[in-house]
Amino acid sequence: MKKILLIAATAFVSMASFASVDPVKGKVLESFRTEFGEAKNVQWKSIDDAGLYQATFQYRDTELSAFYDEAGALVATARYVSKDNLPIMVTKSIRETYPEHVVRNVIEHISNGSTTYHVTLHGEKSSLIVSASPAGSLSVFKKIKNKL
């Protein structure tokens, strides 16, 4: 399950690796219409190596991605959120752990009733993507050395 979460989070950030699927049919489309009937500007992608389908769309003035398995079950949702909307404990942990880094963007990822924040941090020597729980525990997902 952790692999699916990481694939879904990475997929939301890196749209280039998807095969376009249009239109999606069957249980996946039926589930999507039931869950997000008010969605606008829906674009579908297939994440072949994970057996998932991603719908990216506008929903109540927010861009959102929803991930479905082949049986039509909603696996996860993801959306960009403002750094000002991070839970206070996440903000505190990032400031204490990475004081030399600046928050660039935040993806809120919800799966199995659990929320994770994927935060891109930029520093002078390196950039990081850290995963954070709402309680503030952090783990490095990816580290990139900046070119001098």
C-alpha cells in the first residue's frame, strides 16, 4: 500500500510519465461520477505500472486528482495546498529540522483515511521532498543537490 501512496504522490507531481486515457469507462467512470458529480474539466491518465487511473479536474474551485484502481475503488486523492494551510505541527517541524530551506509547494495526499503532506523544500545547497504527517513527523522522500 505504501508503494501505491508513493506512486500516487509522485504521479501528481510528474504528469509526463502517464499514458492518456480518454474516455475511461466502466466501474472507474461510474465511481468517479458518484464521488465527484460536480467535477469540471476532467482529464484522465493511466498509471500503467501501478494499475491505477488518475482523474485531474476542477472541483469546487480547487484542482484535484483522484486515483482509482481497475475495480473502480477510490485509492487516493491529492491536491496542491498553500503552505499557510499546513498543520501548525508540520510547519513547526519543518522550521526546526530544515531552517535553511524554504517551502516551495505542498501536496495534500489522502488515502485510507490518512493524510500525508508532500512538501518541496528549497535550500542553497539542496532541495528536498519531505513527507509529513499532520502531527509533524517528517521523512525525506527525495533529496536533490543543487547545481552550483
